[in-house]
Amino acid sequence: MSEAVILTTHGLVKEFAAGGRRPTLYRALRSALRHGARDEGRLRSLDDINIVIRAGELVGLVGDNGAGKTTLLKTIAGLYAPTRGRVEVHGEVALLAGLGVGMIDELSVADNIHLYGAVCGLYRKTIRDHLDEIVAWAELEGFVDAELRTLARGMQTRLAFAIARHIASDLILMDEAFSTGDKRFQEKCDLYFRDSKRLRRTALLATHNLEFVKEFCDRTLWLHKGKQMAFGPTDVVLAEYLEFAAT
């Protein structure tokens, strides 16, 4: 590929204290005296992750619950510091997790567009310029002044994604952001990701929806208990993943 590299991870390891124990000087000294031996009081959520993502790629991220998918996205986004290894992001990165988190039931649809737009890192001008289009994409014409709590859950989900579609970061990280919602929402998401492939957006997408990954993702990363099992062409990785799941 000739596209510029957007994301690289080198030997990425992320560990957490078992049971959420706070780090202390005693524990640090004890770990040092073990001459680098693995501290039995730490849990390794990511274990030697090495990937390269280039501009314009939609990359799937698959694995069972507890595989480390969310931890990887949060580490790439800078919410977690690596225990070892490096994360290199060339450009702006946006993490979209918990679709709609930050919207307020008692506020109107219009107010929530401005609020959630700010949560997604959108400029005020961007929100103002696209407000009518956001409402139309969410199919909420006539509900602009309605309180969010009066909308059905599917309508709220469409609204949140209609706003998030305008994130213009160089790398977008999505954590099951499009796995909920009604059939209409799923259809509109499919249209968005077909457009994303045409516009060569760059995204790392964690999902359990293998049909989505198969249709839209150029390459796929498979994690299992924090380990990188495979990273490559989606058809090859999914075949290995499904074979492993069947054993």
C-alpha cells in the first residue's frame, strides 16, 4: 500500500493491578527485585500487539468478551498508558464508545445535538452548519424541540450516530458503536460505511458482527485473551477465527 501510516503499535503491553490494587513503593520495589519477573499481582490485558494501519483502511477488531478489544482502543486513544511498548498515531484520533453517552433526557433534540457534538469533538460551526442534515439523517424532522426522553430508543441511537458521523479525525476508533439499534439504523449504518470506503476514511472497529466485518473491513485484527492471534486480510483472519471458535 502507498497510503501514509496512521497508526503503529510496537510490542504493546498493557497490565492492570489485580483486583484494582493501587500501586505502592513496596510493590514497585518487590517487582524490581524480581529482576523483571512478571508480577503475579498484575493482569495482562494486552500482550505484544504489533499492528500498522494506513490511511483509508477500515480495520475490524474481533475477539470474544475479555479479549482486550476495549483496552486496545482506550490505549490507542491515550486513555491508558502502555505498560510496555509504544503507540504511534499520526494525526488526530477520536474514540466513539457507548453511543449516545453524554446526551441528557431532559434536553431537546436540538440541545442534545450541540451537547453530543461537543462530546464528539465537533466545532460549534460544524454543528450549526450540519444541524438540519443531522436531523434529516436521524429522521427526526418535527422532533427538534422534543425532549430526548420522549423518543424511542432506536430514534435516540440514530440521533447519536447522525452526530458522530461528522467526526473528522484522522483515525476513528469505534467500540460496538453500531451494534445496537433497530433494523432501520443498521441499514443507515451500512450506507455510511459504504460511503466511508469510497471516501477512504480510516477506522478501527471493534464488533461482534462478523457479517459487518466481512463486508466492510479491508483487514482484521483478532485478539484472544490479550494476545494477537492474527492480523491480515479479513477473509483469512475470519476463517481462522471461526475455525478456532468451533474447536
